[in-house]
Amino acid sequence: MTHLWVRAEQRPHEERVGLTPEGAAALVKAGIRVTVEKSSVRAIALEGYVQAGCEIAEENLWPKAPADAIIFGLKELPEDGTPLTHRHIMFGHAFKGQPAGQVLLKRFKAGGGTLYDLEYLVDETGRRVAAFGYWAGYAGAAVSLKCWAAQARGGIAGAVRKVGSKDALLTELAADLQGLSRPRAIIIGANGRVGTGAADLCEAMGVAVTKWDMAETASGGPFPEVLQHEIFLNCILARPGCPVFVPAAAKTDPARKLTVIGDIACDPTSDFSPIKVYDRATDWDAPALRVAENPVLDVTAIDNLPSLMPVESSIDYAAQLLPSLLTLTDLNAGVWGRAKADFDKHTSGL
């Protein structure tokens, strides 16, 4: 019997989960054994999983799970260097040359385990079967506006925290912007899931948006128009051939109107990053990284933005992913076979 083990998230501020009780019930009905770890932080209560017929395990017990269990989580595992023997479904952030990702892949190779990277679960056309993109864009635009509002008041953005709902976020943001004129924003990747979420948030807050996608960036740059907006929201993943949207020279450009970059795609350590003015992610406690003073420029690049809205983003993502989880009985075909091929390709040279 296929055995899916849903682990508790161990990263700070991470309350999302990739499987809802309704989805778990569907898996159990399909003959898949489901174990769910207890969690002190998960946004969805354990009782629903009990009622769905799941087995319950203690928090963070996954290293001792049966050898044939498929461990399912979202964000990083503890960086303790231990070999990874299980098959894992998670966001590995390991296939673009990221230093931490290389360490992770070596742990899999040492233990004989396999990474089925959620970012690389794709259909026959190469389109991702599930993504947190919309809510990443929505929350990323909100944090970027918070950074801009703090600048407008002569400061730098303070800590951000999770909200109970989209409406709660909009109410909080309206208070941040009260009494301020609205900035202009440019979104690159506006036609995708992330860009759509970012645009919806901006429009809800009365922010004028310039929407760019592949057609507007096909020339390969440079793109001086980006620097003429107060806010730039990057919604394009760093990949080979990605053009540079903000060069390092932008920090000292006296004509720059840009004061906030929201790198929602957030891949600063990749060689393909299109934003060359910063080199590390920010976090909930310090969401803004000031990279220039005259004129001022802040970058916000939080890599778990949907966690600001954990319930809504979990329900949305889990619904997208469930059809693929129902095919776990055959890991050699479909999305799982393609994900395994990606893993094999990126570990073959280690």
C-alpha cells in the first residue's frame, strides 16, 4: 500500500500544509495510507485529519517513518547534515545551483533517498500542476506596499505577521497607507499566477499598475522604464536566459524613482537572478533590506510569502495538488516520473 506521511513544518512562521482533511479523505478512499504528524503550528486543525481516517504520529517523527513511506512537507528540512533515506515531496530549491540546495542534494545522494520537488511537478506541456503563486503575489505586493509606506514616513518596514484572512490584510494595509498618496508599480510576469495576485492586491489598494510580461521583455533589456516606477514587483522565476531587470548600477542612478523592489520570485543566490542589487533573502522579522541611501532603495524578498495567509493559501494549493497525489500509486509515470527524472539529472554529477 502506498504510504504518504505528512510531516509537521519545522521552519519558523510556516503554518501551511499541502493536504487538507478533505483531500486526505479522498486519498484514504483511494487506498492510500495517510499518516499526519501532530503540529503545534499547522493552520488546519488535526481533528479533521482524524475524522478523514488518517493515522496520527508525533510531531517531527518523520526520520523514523517506515522506509517505504513518502514524506510530504512544504519547506526546508532541518539543516543537520544527516543523510536522507526516504522519498520526499517538498520545495527543495536545489536545481538552480543554490549553495544550500547542493548540500541538500548531497544528503539525498548519501542516504539513497529521492526528492520530488514540488516546483518541478509539471504536466505533459511543462506547466506546473500546483503553485502557491497567486497568494505569493498577493502577499508580496502587500509587503512591498508596507515597505513603501514606511519609507514615506521616514523609516524602514518593521516585522510582518500572519493574518487571518484576505480582508484582514486589506484592512491592515489601508491603515498603513492612510494619508499617503499612492505610488506607481510595475509588475513583470503580470500574466502569470504570481503577477495576477500582485496586480489584484495593488488594484484593491488603488495603486496604478503597469503590467509587463514576455512581450514587453523580449528585447532582453536594458529596461530603464522599471526605474521610473516607485515599486517594482518581480514575478518571474530566475531561469537560464532571464534578462536583468534591475542592474547593480541602479543603486547609484540619480534619476531613479524606484524605491522598493518586491522580489516575489525570491531567488537571490541564483546566477540567473534578474535583480542585481541584493544577494540575500529577507524575512518576517526584517522584511526590508536597504541597499541604497541616496536615493533610498529597499528590497523585500521573503521566500514563504503565502504563509502570511496560511489557511487560504493551503486550501487553494492543496486543491490543485490533490489530483497528482491521487496518482502516487505509480511513481514511475506522469508528474512523479518527470520529477524523478529532474532529480536524477541534478544529482548525477555530484
